[in-house]
Amino acid sequence: MDRVAVAKTVDQVWDESVLPSLSELVEIPAVSPAFDADWATSGHLDAAVEHVRRWITARGIAGAEVEVVRLPERTPLLLVDVPATEGAGEGTVLLYGHLDKQPPVGGWSEGLGPWTPVVRGDRLYGRGAADDGYAGYAAITAIEAVRAHGGAHARCVVLLETGEESGSPDLPAYLQHLSERLGDVSLVVCLDSGAGDYDRMWLTTSLRGMVQLEVTVQVLESGLHSGIASGIVPSSFRVLRQLLDRLEDSATGAVRLPELNVEIPANRIAEIRSSIAAAPGLVRNSVPWLDGLRPVAEDEVELALNNFWRPTLSIIGAEGLPKPGDAGNVLRPSTTALLSFRLPPTADPEAALRAVQEELTNDVPYGAKVTFGHTEAGLGWNAPDLAPWLETALDQASDEVFGAEWRTMGLGGSIPFMGLLQDAYPAAQFVVTGALGPDSNAHVPDEALNLPFAAKITSAIAYVLDAHATR
């Protein structure tokens, strides 16, 4: 494969074809179904799928089959099946991305907006540009570049779902439905991950799992005047606070339950130390700090371990608490909190959920009533060791495309699909990477894709496809 020509072709396709189409994709408000109860009738997810389907079909890849797969009452899925080049090795390469988006949220900078694509400098702004609308374009462009310049690739299946931002609830059903068609998956490429900086290629080697749980503590059928009831009826907020203390040490943030903790593998600790040495500030600089705020720990390795491998609890929602301007002197009947646990990559999410529920309902203070609403449990993921052929391909891409050594990192977030795939294809190699680098602003205002970096990631994937086919 003429790797110099590959990089030139990738850059050209990004400039001339990907950027215009991706910009149009940004305009489609394809909010994930968890944030749009009427997604089936609004048609935005279908519009996003159709938009990308048309672009892929127009690329004219010989033998490629482009299909929208629909299971009853589930979000649509775009499947692209590209036959292997002549003489390529066996197995299927599964390239994954998603087309659904986070909600728009307010606070975008002047001149920017969630559904308004804007190019400023080398960045494309707009919701879904970086997370993860570019992924399908990158996968198809990498395949095209391999074919155009003497490379080889095994059979490639590009799978673009539309429920990732909702926890991929429909994906297990689709995996089961497509299992025979997918065949023997020997390489998984996921382009929905991040980068510690824009100087090199980053591989994600672990993803945390998750548990979400809505818990309500009730003490009354209806509110009572606080002057009459306080000191007699326990506060639902105080009972909830006591229950949360069973789960988390409020002084340190350490999660107390053993089912939510694991022993961190030595190789991951070594990787973290190496990556932070190569890119100081990798973790510390990944968030915008409020003036005067101190991090949980001063040692950046400890911060990385906290974020990549240790469980954490965040209260991401609450109900029963009126706004201060609307609050009267009332002892409220109940308090509801939505608990979000990030779990170590190798923790069992179902066991973790059961342990949390048991701790919250066992011997509840004052006999208060505890009930549960929405629950969700998602797998984490710990990457298998890299095969020699894959390490060599990454070394070549790093040297020739990026001019810097590749590095690995964990992610504090979740991509449940990776855990599902590893269970389904335990012998597969995984390349989990992506263009979500510093200041990409996924899920928040001013989301942006670094265009030159995304093109480099695309070229690197072309290297990997060719190396996999000739391994």
C-alpha cells in the first residue's frame, strides 16, 4: 500500500466530500431517544441515517451493500457491508460509530449553535460533529483509501447505531439479529473515543461501566408546615443523605461497597504512568477549572486512576426540591435523586446494581419508604493485549502520520457496545480511538471536531485495515 498516497487521498476526501456532508448532518437535530420521547414520529434519527446512507451510496464502493436495518419499536441502524479485497485474510472487521446526538443545551458562544455548522480555523462546530457523526465518514474514507492505493482489507462491516447516547438499549437485539451476518469478527474499530492531545494517536484501553438508579425516600403522603412537623417527622432529605453515606464516603468520594470496586491491573497502572509522562496534564487539563478549585488529588496518576478505574458516584438529577424562590416553610413529603455510578471496567454492573439497591433498602432510618424508578446497568471494558501485527501498524501510523509515538489511556465514560462485543468475540483485536480531544466539548456547548486530527485518525485506520488483511 502506498501510504503517502493514502494520506493525501484521505485529506482530499475530507476537504471535498466529508466536511460538506458532515456539516449538513450537524443541521439534523437527531437527539438520542432518551431525550426525545417522540423520536419515532419526529423522524430526526431516520433523517440522519438517510443522510449518511446517501453519502455512502454515492461513494460507489464496488460491491458494497448499504442497508438500513429496522427491528420493531427500535431505533434504526445503518449497516454497510464491504467485501474483502482480493487475497485478503479471513475474518470480519467491524467499524463502529453512532449517529444520535446529545441534547442541544444552552450557553453556546456567540455565532455558534447546536444545529448550525460553523467552521472556524481547523474546527467544525455543532452538535454531533465530534460525538460521533464523523465516525462513519472516517470509516468509509479509510476503506476507500486502502482500495485506491494498492492496499488490502478483509470484509468490513460499518455499523452506525442511533441509540448510543441513551446507553445503546437496542444494540444487544441488533447484535443477536445480525450475528450470523457479521460472522467471525477478528478486529473491532471504534471511533467514538477520545485523545489526550492532538499530537499523537491515542488508543483507549479501558472504559468504565455504569449503573444509574432513581431512588425516592418518602416520609409523608403530602407536605406539612415545617413549624408543625419538623422535629417530629424525619426529613426525607436527611434520610436520603444517611443512605448515601452508606454508599460513598462524603469526605473523600470513595465508594464503599466492595461489589463496585476491583483490583486495578498492574499493566494499566504502568500505562497510565507512561502516558502522563508523555503528555503532562493529560488528566488535570481535561476539565475547565473554576478559579480557586482544587482537584481531588494533586498526583495526576491518582487522578487518572480515579477517573479510569475507580468507582464514583454523581447525583445527576433530583425531584421534590422546589426552586428557592418557590419554596415555602414545608416539610416535604419526599426527595428523589438520580444516582449515577461509574464502575471499574471489570466490575459486574448487575451485581453492583443489586448491592446498591440492597444497601438502600436495608434497615432504612425511621422506617422511611424507599422506592426505585429508572434503573440502568452497562458493561465496562478492558482491552485485550495487542497482537504484534497491530502494534507494528500503530507504530507505522504514529511515525508516518503523526510524527509521535502512540499512547494509551482509559476513559471515565462508557461505550456499552465494547463490552457486548468483547463478550461476543473474545478473540477479536480492538482499536478504540477517536477524535474527541481537548476542548471537543462533547455533551456541552460549543462541541467541535478538530478536522486535521480527524483526517489523521482516518489515515491511521487505513494502516490498521491493511495490516489486518495481510497479518
